[in-house]
Amino acid sequence: MKILVTGANGYLGQGIVKQLLNRGCDIIATDRSANLIDSRAKVKTCNLFEIEDSFEYFEKPDVLLHLAWSDGFIHNSLNHFVDLPLHYSFIQSMLESGLARVAVMGSMHEIGFFEGSINEHTPCNSMSLYGIAKDALRKSTALLAKTKNIPFQWLRGFYIVGNSQYGNSIFSKITAAELEGNAEFPFTTGQNHYDFLDYDEFCNQVAVAVIQDRVTGIINICSGKPEKLSDRVERFIYENGYKIILKYGAYPDRPYDSKAVWGDNSKIQLIISRYTK
């Protein structure tokens, strides 16, 4: 199976490419830079949106795994709307050229304010430009794939725990602050409950979802259970032996963040138990 992975040099792309390679997939990895991509992949550095014939340029892949996205942690960046039609046009050109299947990384921020377990039927009421743009790409790609009779997977990601200092998550920022020698880390109240997955398991779930075609549609990449933010962050600090302490209440909680939200993991668990080795 030849899989084209866009955004392969990003925080998620690095780990997902590695997981796919470990499973014997033939990977074409693309991004604007390539210094962090596994050397076993065939790398093509480019501006994704400037390629004239994407399907030919990327050597006619069987599957597209579209991870590329800018400003994902700047939730109200105007770039989400500027880039949205570019993402759609790229995916459209791939689907019209012979692609067998498409998978796109989504986000639980498409849902907006919601309390409880999120499944594939949970309605979206996005409360940020990031969430609105992601949801629009999901709907438009699903419609396009349906008209072409091409299987479509929307991989809805929840919260990732990892100790890389180069990411934009709170865990990456804490790691960077620890390495800089900071004694405190400004924090919210930490009372909200979220669905957390360790980085390696997140990448593993994406990989196992993409290498099979029995389960399609919206697939939550998640643990399936909520955990209080403060508890998970304190545990992260302890697990990594950090000395930094949290300064609670330095930042207000965002009004569009749910008080308790987690993913229904039944589809990804079905994939893991039935369709992967």
C-alpha cells in the first residue's frame, strides 16, 4: 500500500509516518521541510498547494492521509479560512485522478461546546475559526468522496500527551519551560475534563485506522474516557521528573472549552481488535 502523508514533518506527522513504515507501508512523505521525517520514507519537499498535477507528482498513491494544516493552535487565525479552499482543491485533484481512499485529520474542536461522550453522530456547533474550517473541510470532502464512490475516513483527534518541546500543546510548552529553567508555568484552573492519549498511542491509532478500509467515516482517535486537566498535567510533570510547578488561575478558562468531554472509542477499538495484527 502506497500512502501519501501530507504535513509529514509536523508534530503528528513524524510519529504517524514512523508507525506506518513500521507496518510495512510504502510512504511518500511531503511537507515544506523534511528534517524530522523518518529516512525510510520517500520525501518530497514542496508547497502542497502549488503542485500542478498532485497525483502524478506524488507517484500515484493508493491512499491520501492529509495531516497538513497551519495555525492549528491559533484557534481564531484567519489562515484557517484562507487555506480552506486550498485544502479542498488539493483533495479534489487527488480524488479526481485515481486515488483509492482518502483520510483526513480532524479535531474535536469541530464540535464546539458539548458535555459528554462525542460519537460520529454528535452535531457540530464550532465556536472557533479553526473548528469551523475543519468541519467545513469534513463536510465538503465527505460529499466529494461520496459522489466519486471513494471511501473516506475523518480521523477526529482529541488531546495528545507528549514531551516534545517543539509541539504547541500544553505538554510541549511545559517541557520547553522546564528546559528553560522556569520555576512556574502559568495555568488555568485545570478543572475541565478531557480525553487524553499519549503521543505514541495517538500515532498508532491513526496508523491502524488508515491501513484498513473496513471501517470508514468519522473515527475518533481517543482513549474513550475523561480525565481532569490538572490531574493529567500534574501526572505528566511527575512522570517526566520535572521541577516546574503550575501557577493555577494565571489564565482564564476559554469560554468555548467544554467542562467534560471525551470520545466514543468504539470504532477505533473495533479496528484494533478485528482488522489489525
